[in-house]
Amino acid sequence: MKKNKTTALAESADKQPDVIIVGSGAAGLTAALVLAERCRVLVLAKGALDGGSTAWAQGGIAAVLDAGDTFEDHINDTMIAGGGLNRRETVEFVIENAPEAIQRLADLGVPFNSESGAASGVLHLTREGGHSHRRIVHVDDATGWAVQQALIAAATAHPNITLRPDMVAVDLVTDRHRLEPAEGKHGAAPGGRQVWGVYALDAQTGRVECFAARATILATGGAGRTYLFSTAPRGATGDGIAMAWRAGCRVSNMEFMQFHPTCLYNLEVKNFLITEAVRGEGGHLKLPPGVPGGAERFMPRFDPREELAPRDVVARAIDHEIKRLGLDYVHLDISHRDPEFIRGHFPNIYERLLGLGIDMTKEPIPVVPAQHYTCGGVLIDMAGRTDLAGLYAVGECSESGLHGANRLASNSLLECFVFGDAAANDILARWDSFAAPPPLREWDASRVADSDEEVVIKQNWTEIRRFMWNYVGIVRTNKRLERAAHRIKLLKNEVNEYYSNFRLTSDLIELRNLLQTAELIVKSARARRESRGLHYNEDYPQTQPAARDTILVPN
Ligand code: FAD
Ligand code: SIN
């Protein structure tokens, strides 16, 4: 499309957006900035604009930028970590587009660290588990914060982007919600296969509004909060995955929930990540003193790559040692390195720990594994398209084939930038094929009452997260998975009844999605009769010769 068409499109949009994006993290805002050059974009976020995982990312973004590194090495590292389940076409696409994605972020003003001072112009590259080379660009140890702020600033400044925080998407609007039959003049796909937008709860007013557009992008992040302990923020409840599933999209590889090896063990602060870059810069994992082998490294016993083995291997090793010795935590120790180096590389972690009475330049950090990343999600193609016309999914809520059975460190933000861009460009390229939305039904809240017992929501929420941690965690068995499936069945009736009878709140919306996502994880885990990557089942410890995706198809 040429520039003059750009203006025409934006003007004809009137007050209705051309595209709705649910999610204001790395994936959603990347797509918004590309689309906004040619059409009017509405971005919904369920809390603050920086409330997703993006703002919490520490380590950085993987990209081949060093002369001694190659795309082929990054591709191989990704496929090795992914247990061979990755789709090679996607891996190549993302990795080959990484340097350009980093350049776009630098152009937006993300202040990536440079080698020996800002003036050198050569980016400093750190190292993380599973990478055969230094290739992680970063902004100190708070990369995500810098990226999120730059994206929000650019989106806020763009006249074609409207940002609406505090809007909780409830469900996708499909052909089922049309006021007229599908064969009408608006030319929708028959049979409820078209998405026209979302219903979303305004958390300030308590009203559910219907937002319609020609195309909708889900960029809602992961489902980490399905687990009792997670590094992910409060809102990671799998909303986009659950909404897409309910609307008729296939969902894939949900059994591959990634556990980060090193979350701070602290009775008050439960989800503070200690970046893998600490191990990348020489940190050692040790048993605490006072147990057999105390104060000694244990990773050499588990894997020749030692502390820099991929996450699934390191997390399982820690879990094994904790269970074997009845420990609460293990130690991560980088105190053998120069204190100036530690403070310079990890200023935020250093300050945070110091505030909790731990000086990481002098003593080890107590750590435990915690849920960290959702590898599975809404099945998409190379342009972020889902099974439903008009619906795209990008970022952590999607399953593009990049991560396979285990995500390689710092490949996730990268996926958000590359697929956010790809989905937006696909929408622009196909713009003429997207019909204007038909008249749609407003949300009907006339038959619901105010909730009589909020405690039900809290109780169910905690119960789900607890049994998922205990039964569907780092090590699984058939019996544990069966127990989890049984609990989910019982809770489903209760939550559905509650959802049908009471006025919507953010907590209720999230509970419904949390349970739906838990069900998808357990179904996928039960379907996989092998151990691969992040999915380890003691009843099927072997890996099958052929790598197959677990693809769930809605009824
Ligand atoms: P998010 O950034 O999670 O954004 C989701 C958005 O969707 C939010 O705006 C949220 O409000 C919105 N949303 C969700 N549900 C709804 C709803 N129902 N209605 C409206 N809006 C909704 N990856 C790396 O590559 N490198 C790292 O160093 C790294 N470090 C990490 C550290 C931590 C502590 C964590 C938790 C993750 C880290 N990751 C890292 C993973 C990475 O941060 C995430 O995968 C990535 O940021 C996901 O981006 P996203 O845009 O898909 O979703
Ligand atoms: C970390 O900094 O260890 C997190 C990196 C990631 O999740 O990719």
C-alpha cells in the first residue's frame, strides 16, 4: 500500500478501530507500531500497560551479532534445547530476523549495554544456558523494563494508536454474536469461523463492552500463574489461550511449561527471578553447607555443560537434589567474582537482594525452580494466523514452532518482536480481504447477580495453582496427572455455575481462564507418552524416535 492509501484507511476508520490488539507487552506493541502506519489500532491491557511479563524480563534478547557467531549455531542451539520438536522453518525465520529486530529497538531508543562504555557502539553480549556463544543483548539486568518503556512511549506518541489499560477481555466476538445471519451483506465466513473483536470488562466501571474490528490480535502472554510458584506477574492466567480455545482454535504443546532453575527462595518475596546471566557470567550452583556434599557444585554430576545446560536439565537437577536431601533450596554463588563486576552487571538484582539482607558479592543466593514460561499456546502459522479468520496470536500466548519442547533462554522476547511484526505486515498485505464488522450483540448482563461469596474464587484459584504445582510440575507421573484431571473436572462445574450466575469481575474472568488453561496442560501432558524437553513423566522416561506436536482440537 502506498502512502496516500495510508491516510485514507486511517480516516475511514472513524471511531471504530481497524485492528484490536489484546495485550500491551512486547508482542502487542510491536504489532501496533507497524499497523499504526496504515490503520487505526486499539490496544487493550487488563491492568497497567506495563503489567505483563515483558517489563520483568531480565537477561535480554538473543541475536547473532558477533563476528564469530552464526545463524546456524543459534538455530542448532534452539533445536537442541527444544528437544527436536521445533519447526525448523520458524526457527530459521525468527533467528535470521533477530539482528533487524534489535536494530528497530535501538532505533526506538532502547539503551542496550555496549562493550566497554556507551561510546564503543559494539553491543555487549552476555551468555545464558544452552547458548554455544555469547549472543544476548541486554540493558543491565532489567532488559524488559527498558524495552517495555520504549514501546509504550512510541505507542503513546502515535496518533493512530489508542491505549486502553484496565480493560479485561472476556471472550472473542465471533459469528455466533452477529445480529444478522452470517450470509448477510458483510460477507463473513459461515459457521462461526470469523472473529470480529472482543468483549471486554472495563475494570473501572464494571461494564462489559463490545469492541469490533476487521482483525484481532491476541498478545496476552503466558499462563504461568496456573502454578503456585511462578516468576510471571499476577496477570499471566492464560486468557488469550483460553479465549481462542473457546472460540474454536487449536492449541498445541501445552505440556511444555518451562521452570526457571533460579527463582529467589524467600518467604516473603515469592517470584523474584535471578537471571540465568548470573550463571552465564560464572555463577555456580551448590548444595547448602551441612548436607553430604555441602557447599560443593552439583551440576557437573548431571550434565557436561554444567551450570550452562538448558533450563529443563538444570531445573530437574535442582529438583532432584532438593527432593533427595529434603532441602528448601540450593545455592547460586557468584561471590568468587570481583564485586565491582557483579554490581556492574547485575545492579538491580544486587540492590534488591541487599534490601533482603543478602550481599551477592559476599555470599550465595538461595534459589528454587519456579514456573517461568509457557512454550505451548494457540497454534499459528508463519504470519501469526490462527484457525479463525480475522484472528492472529503472537508472543507467549502462541505456539509458532520456535521453542519446541523447551525454550532456549532469551528467545522469547525475540519471538514477540519477529512475530508481532510478521502478523501486522500480514494484516496490511491482506487488508482488502478483511470485511467490516457486522452488527453485533451487546453483552447481556441482565440475568446475573452480584457474587454472594468472593471466597469461592480465591479458594478455587489457590486450589488449582497448588495441585498443578504438586501433580503437573517438573516431574510428572500418570497417577499425578490423573489426579489433576479429576480435580479439574470437579472444579469445572463449580466455576461454570459461578460464571453463569454472577456479575463478572477480573478475578472471575481469570479463574475461568486459569482452569481452562490447566485443563489444556493436563490433557496435553496425558497425551504425551514419552519424556521430552520440559515434559518428564516417570512412567514414560524414554524419548520416542519421532518428535510429534500435541495438538488439541476443540469440539
Ligand atoms: P506480556 O508481556 O506478558 O504481555 C501480556 C499483555 O496482555 C499484558 O499487557 C496484559 O495486560 C495483557 N492481557 C492479558 N490478558 C488480558 C485480557 N484478558 N484482557 C486484556 N489484556 C490482557 N524472555 C526473554 O526472551 N528474555 C528474558 O530475559 C526474559 N526474562 C524473563 C524474566 C521474567 C521474570 C519473566 C516472567 C519472563 C521472562 N522472559 C524473558 C519471558 C518474556 O518476558 C515473555 O515471554 C514475553 O515478555 C511475553 O511477551 P508478550 O507480549 O507475549 O506478553
Ligand atoms: C533470565 O534472565 O534468566 C530469563 C531469560 C529468559 O527467560 O529467556
